[in-house]
Amino acid sequence: MSADPTTVLAFETDCHIFDGCGFPAPGLHSFVFEPMFTLGGIEINKPMLLAVLSTVVVVGFFWAAFNKPKLVPGKLQMVAEAGYDFIRTGVVYETLGKREGKKYVPLMVSLFFFIWIMNLWAIIPFAQFPVVSVIGFPVALAAIVYVLWVSLTFKRHGFVGGWKNISGYDPSIGPALPFVMVIEIMSNLLIRPFTHAVRLFANMFAGHVLLLIFTIASWYLLNGIGIAYAGVSFVMVILMTAFELFIQALQAYVFVLLACNYIQGALAEHH
């Protein structure tokens, strides 16, 4: 699996400061990958392959942990149980309550670990790319939550009640009610799914660009007096990698937390 094309270009051209070549800055081209192979008429590129591998990792991990569960769990089962319970108790039950939330635990656990693994590829050697920094992936995940939220809203409240829930209908508002309803409808049906996807995408996109900048700079500055600055840049790579580890888990958590909040709003009684 190839590394990021911008990083490969900088290393292969042996481009350093004072050599007369410009800094090979990362950009949108760093997120565009040529197809690696074709499978069933579908061209598979690096992000797509990493997404499939993420699925395999998540399914394989939980299958290995719970295939033969023990009363006294081993290390793998204990880690899996801790992760599962963190999402179940700390996110789903805390937001939806145990009675309503129980049925949504599998979905939220799957979303959290799937997103987390896709984010982690950014710091894995040879992969070195966060899958959700390609906008199509967070859009697809946000669409799943969006469809679930809309369907639950109308299922719980009926057609008329569902629209009241979505539009924030409240006669006590008075003359401003039509204006408020337009804002609520736009916010819930358009802005909400957009921000849900973009929040995840933008954080991982920006984090990957920063890592690329400092990684490439470490190599680019390895010439003459630039070596001292290269050392500083390399330290920043280490610090940014540690910071990214935190952000990767945090963004998966925030995505799932928001998903639970949306479901809670769909199930709540309209007043």
C-alpha cells in the first residue's frame, strides 16, 4: 500500500532547501489517489481499500473477542467489553436511556469503532491516510443517521406530528412562528446532516494536512543550516501524531454522541 503521493514525491525527488527546488507543499492533490486495481468492474483506490480493511478489522476484533466468551474474560475480551460498555453506557444509555437506547447500541458501537479505525490509518505506516478525510465517507455515514432520524420521527409522531417535531411548531411563539418554523426546517433537514458530516471530515482533513506539512518539511530542511530546523519539524511530527491519536478517538465519539442526540430528539414527545 503506497504512502501519500505528496510525501513520496518529496522523498523520491530528493528535494531539499537550498537545492533550488521549491517546497512540495501538500494540497488537494494529496487526497486524490489513482485506482490500485479493478474488482468486478469497480476501480478500487487506497481510501476504498482502507475502508474495507477497517470493516475487516472491526468485525475480526469483536468476533475474536466474543466468539467464545468466558465468564472470566481474557485480555482481548476484556478490552472489547470495555469499549462496548463505554459506548453503551457512557453514550447511548446516557443520552437515550436504557429502555429506548438498548436497540441502538449495536449501531452506535459499530459506527464508533468503524470511524475510529478509519481515522487511525492516518498514523499507520504505509497506510498513512485517514479515510474520512475524503468527504464521501463521512457523508455516507451521516446519511445513515439522517435516514434513521427522519424515519423515527415520523414513525413515533405520525405524519403531522413528525412535521411539528421537525419544524419546531409551537403556537405560543406567536407571529414569529412561520419564521421560526422555516429556520427549524432548514436547520434540521439541511444544515444538521451537512454539519454532522463536515465536522468529521474537516477535522481529519486538517489534521492530515498538518502531519504532511511537518513530515515533508523534516525531509526538505535536511540540508546545510536547515538541519536544525528539520529537527524541530520532526519533533512537531511526533507531537502532532500524539495529538492526532486523541483527535481520532474524539471525532468518532462526537459523531456517535451527535447521532444519539438526533435520535433522542426524534423520540422525544413534542410539546
